[in-house]
Amino acid sequence: MPTIGVKRDLLFDALGRSYTDEEFEELCFEYGLELDEVTSERQMISKERGEDKAEGASDVIVYKIDVPANRYDLLCLEGLTRALLVFQEKLQSPRYTRIQPKKMETFIIKKDTARVRPHAVAAILRNVIFTQESYNSFIDLQDKLHQNICRKRSLVAIGTHDYDTIQGPFYFDAQSPDEIKFKPLNQNKEYTAREQMELFSGDSHLRHYLPIIRDKPVYPVIYDSNNVVLSMPPIINGEHSKISLNTKNVFIECTATDLTKAKIVLDIVVTMFGQYCQKPFEVEGVEVTKPDGSKVIYPELSYRKETVSADIINTHVGISESPEKIAQLLTKMCLASSVVGSNKICVEIPPTRADVIHACDVVEDVAIAHGYNNIMERIPQTNTIANQYPINKLTDLLRQEIAAAGFTEVLTFALCSREDIADKLCHDISSTKAVHIANPKTAEFQVARSCLLAGVLKTISCNRKMPLPIKVFEISDVIVQAPDKDVGTTNKRHFCAVHYNKSPGFEVIHGLLDRTMQLVQVPLSKQNGFHIRAAEDPTYFPGRCAEVIVRGQSIGRLGVIHPNVLSKFELPMPCAALEITIEPFL
């Protein structure tokens, strides 16, 4: 959970009253937050008496508050106090609007950005009045978002600029690092992008972001109509357009590898600090022109509606409230709601609540607003007896029998590289239906495995100096895409066995298949049992591959592994393999 630090006095000023530490801790608990720590920090202050000025120090009490990781609207003082005031029914949730001036600013994305960072969104805050505290909060929110939803700037990078110092239209391009030259933030001379990589390699803050683009052939860059560089995302902004306390109009741009995340981040920034505009919560739109010529206006600031049954909410939370009361509870959570018909609740989800994705998120907010401590404890009306899932029971029984047949069980990672399940097995990645990780940390864990064979072969490769024969098996889940499922994926229980020796041992694997079918009581029959038929698969040697058919349904394959596959797994000896799904046997 992210932790934000807010100064107690500023917090109480915004909330309109003072609290004891215990009272505020209780308020946080009621809203689903946690007051983690109360600390103090030394702050230098200026004392003025007539013409005399003296510098002094003062202790400032700081509240460290844990907030849910998906509540991006609570990562700054402005959002936190706004949410708490609405929760206490001292404030109505504001309405966020996007205005479109007669002459709208334009932001043009060049096609070369597709090579490194393809997406960008932008907005303008007009007539902003910053104080030192609100300015600090503005900067701190960007840092919190960078560490959270932006995944350390790898998904989204935020840039804020003094709009009065630059001239539109603005351009988002990708250029050679030697062609990009500008004065970076807080520097007194110009550097090329390549020189900046060296300059910031020792910077304790920026050096962590350099690997995102360092090895790319081109670097992203944003500049205005006068070729003044605004920023080189995701590393640093330019000194020319940096914002200050005197900034009145702020140009905000977000570049990204994930457009959805970029839109969320932009919405959060402009809604949080739109309150400091001369016309609060009015944001000026920017027209973004994409490389294909299509035009979109950002920020979206879209409101959407979700209709939920009051009975479903009451059942899931364990309460018995009227639809009117539930609508009131949701309104306290910044989800303006009204009763539709006799039992339906129409919930309006604002742009600040990107965490509300499904009806179950609405139910959770009702539980928070009602108060978990106010939910009555009761004994369930039904009794149940715990039992093992049939698929797990079958798996455990098969493990024992296959081990008794002389095979050793292995357990491999559920995540693997794209190369493991595609290139090394001589398959195209698109044919595997693999589930891809959006932000893999290493090249070893890019996708969820769609077969067990690759992991078992890697295990043998790491143990190939062991005495022959090596006979190993694994019974575990694989994960594949399933568009018809709610989450878009499904798990399937697979059984894989491999025999590795001086000779392939196809007869050993074939015998293991027969024994497995005997255990699950599937006879050898084309009509009501199982049989094998010749098949072609690039993973297996031509003419030495068979498909396993059970009651007319293909459940997997067995055969002698192709030499090209063996060489890619660095296996000098031949081997035979079997991989089937065991779910049809239930």
C-alpha cells in the first residue's frame, strides 16, 4: 500500500476542524485507510519583524497515511481531504468538466514514436494560483503516480510545463540521441541526449529511469513550434518550460506505452489540482493528432454509470438497508447514486475513481461507507463439509502411480519466456494462445506457460549430467487465453512426462500413456475409449508424433522430440515426451 505524508496543520485546515490523533485515526479507519505513523520534521521558517528578518526552525507534525494501491485520487492532500469531506457529507462531490476553447491547442504525435513510446495525452490548467504548499503537493503527486500506476515511468511519464513560456502546436517525436539537445531541468548548459545519459548515470533519482530508453535506437522528445524542447520522457523535463510558484497556466503531457494508464494518470492530475484554477475543476482540452491522422481530445474526464441491485449489495455485504440508504452510502464515497425503479441503484462513476471496474467494487464501497464494524456477526445458515476438488484428487492419485512407474516429479515456474514456449518448441507465439505479462520484470518471465513441456525440458537440461535415463513428469496448470471467460483466461490441468536417454524410449512413454488410461479406466477403443493417430507437429520428429484421442476429443500428443528442439534446450541425447490434459477424465 502506498504511504503518503501530509502535514497535520494543512490537513486540519482543509478539513475545517482539528482532531486528536485518535479521532483522526478513527476517521481514517471508517474510510478504509490507516494512520500508519505520526512523525515530525524540521522546517525552516522566515520570521519578519519590521525590517529585521531571521531564520528559524519549527517542528511540523506529519501524518503518514496508508492508502489502497488503486486509489490514485488519495495520493495527495487535495484528493484525500476532498474524499473525507464528501464522506462526512460536508461537501458535495465536484463535477469535473472539460472545456473546448475556440482555438484549441494541438499536440501532434509523429510516427517514429511507435519505436519507443507510442502514446501521448495532454491537457491545460488555466489561471492556476499556486502556494508553496500546493506547488509541493503538485510535484509530490507526480512522484507518487510515477512510483505507483506508472510503474516507475515505464508505463507512463508525466511532464508539466509553464504554458506561457512555450508556443504550440506541440510535437511528440522520436529522434537519434545525438540529434536531441537541450538544457535539462536545473542545469545551466545544453547537453545532447547521449551526454545526459552519462550526466545522470550518477544521479540518485534519475539513474533508475535511464535503462527504459538507454538502449533504444531513438529517444522520445517533445518540442514546441519554435523547436524548444519541453522534455525527453521518461527521463527529464527541459529547464526552459519548468513551472514555478509564478506559473499561471500549466501544460500537462503524459507519454506512455499503455494508453489506458496514460488517460487515468492525466485525469487524476487535472482533477486533483483543477481546484486551484480560477474556475475550479474546469480543464482545457488539447487535441491530440495520432500518426494515422485521427484526432482525439484529452482529457476524457468521462463519467459512466453502473446499475446494481440493492438485494445483491445487501446479500454480499451482509446488511439489510433500503435502496435509498445504499444510494446515500455510495454518494458518501464520491459515487453519486440514485434509486431507479423499486430495487435498482444507478451509480455514476467519476473520472477520479478508476478503481471502480466492476459491480463488486461498488459493493465494497457500500461496505466501507456502512462500516465493517457495524455489520452484524451471525452464524451461517448452512453447514458444509470440506472436500477436495475432484481435479486435485485425481492429480494426487496420478502422481503416486506415475512415481511408482519410475518417473520423478518436477515442479517448474508458471511463468516463462516467449522463447521457451514458442521459438524453442518451433511454434509461432500467436498459435500458443499464451497470456502475456504487461510489464515483465525479466526476459525469463514474459508469459504464463501454455504447455508444461518447455519447463520439463529446461529441468532436464539443467540436470543432464545426472545418470541416464532421466525420467521426469509434471502435473500442473497451464494458462491460456479464453475470450469467453470473465477474466479472459482459463487454467487447464496438464500431465507431461519425458524420457531422456541414449535412445528416445518412445515405447516407455507409450507404455506410460497406456498405464495412465488404465488408471482412469478409459479402455483402448475408437468409440468409447482412447486411441492414437498420426499427427504432425514441429516440436516432434516427422513420422514419430501421435495425437491422443479420448472419446473423439484430442487431449494431447506424444512422440520423439525433434533434434532442433533438443539443440535449443542444449540436450545432446534424444528423448520422447507425452503431454495431455487430464480434465476430460473427471
